Amino acid sequence: MSNVLARKPDWLKLRLSAHGEFGATRQLLEQRNLNTVCRSAMCPNLQECWSRGTATFLLLGNICTRSCRFCAVGTASIPPMPDSLEPENIAEAVKIMNLNHVVLTSVNRDDLADGGARHWQKTMQAVRQRNPEVTLECLIPDFQAQTEALDIVLVEAPEVLNHNIETVPSLYHIVRPEASYSSSLNIIRRAKEHFNLTTKSGLMVGMGETFDEVVQSLHDLVQHGCDMVTIGQYLQPSSSHMPVNRYVTPEEFDQYKAVAESLGLRNVRSGPFVRSSYLAETLSPDH
């Protein structure tokens, strides 16, 4: 890592303060034994979101079967079995938090025959049964490119189907060695062409990609039926993770936003602290 990265630039310095609903959100999640990607993935926006009384629920435990080099979530080849009470606990938490737009995501569970798809289905159904007015955004894994498993989730017709490509093709062998760029694009395509869902994806930058590579990936997303996109700065979770290649300037994030919008992506959020589910309600179909 070069010396220029030894200190973060001013635009990557957050003033952290817990206020508003932060304590209530944390207490509720702990009482219900619920995981969030906010905490498990060390999201820089955790305090802001929890203080607003929102959180992104992490299904199927907080241990992933993959070892992506950008992700802070713990890994194991055989994680604990999913909590059968989780769907109802999430549904109840949504009710108590009075959420209008609910974001669900999960770890990869390659140890399960269906990749956890049935658990996803039970959770979506439980949330809607308990909270019939909410909109659902599902940030799903790739289910090892198993169409049957994917369709178990898609048939539930979430208001937003989100699947991140995460990075450009040239970096996949480093960043996501157990995933496939083309398979991720095809998830977006299937959600759009076969189920007519509103689709969303996301990328991290600052990992060694070029500007032109990001633009090409935005083209690829549009060609595969993507409606919305998020673009954020990669931040190294620990010394054992992939190092940051560079800090992308706010001006370059603005350029990505302009390119994405020119390609027809109708909702774009691009900036240093942008994450897949950050302010997701503002990119929902109603906005």
C-alpha cells in the first residue's frame, strides 16, 4: 500500500455519534437475537442508520461459507444451522420499528442444498403477513447459480430485487474468487425478464479498477435489465483483507453518477460512504 493511503482524506472522515433511536434499535435487535449486515460487515453508516431507527436484517446467521477478500463477515465451511425463529422475529422487529421499506440480505450458505432460499421465502412471507403495507428489498446471494433456488425467492416478487456485482470482471479472481461476474449479471436479467421485478445492483471502487472498467460494468448492468445502482468506496475491514488501492474523489463519484444516469439507470446513488442498503427507502419504487 502506498504512503498516500496511510491517512484517509477529509471526505472519508465521519463524525460518529449515537442519538435518536440508536439505543432502542440495538436493544431490539439483541432481544430478538437478530443479525444485521450493518454490524457484521462493519458498515460505516451503522450509527446513522440505527439512530434513524433503521437496519438491514442479515438472514441465515452471521457466518458465511465464502471468503471474499473485501468482506468483514466471518467465514466457515459449515456454519450453524439457520434459526427457525428468525423469520418471525424479523417480522416482529419490523412491526415494532414501524418500517415502511424493509431491506433483507444474507450470508452465502453453500452448505445448504437450496442455499437458504426456503428460509428467505419464509422470512419474506412472515414479514408481509405481519406488516402488509411494507415494501421489501431483497439483497440476495447468488445461490450458486441454481435457477430453482433463485426462483423460490423471485416468485415472492419483492418490490426491489438487489444483487451486487461488487466489482469489475478483471478483479473477480481476487475480490470474489468463489463467484462469477456473468452469473451475477444473469440474476439481474432473470429477475427482470422472467419476473418483471425492479432490479438493483452495486459496485465498490478503489480496489484497482479503472474508470473505463466501471463504465463498462454500468453498461453491462443496463444491458441485463438493471434499474438502480449504488457505487461506494471500498474500505479495508482489517489487515487480512484486500488493501485499498486508492481513495476515489467525490468528483469521480459524481462522474460515475452522471454516466449511470446517461445510460438510463433511473435511480443512482454514488459517493464515498454509499452502501447497497444505505438510505434504501430513497431508492425504492415509490421514490
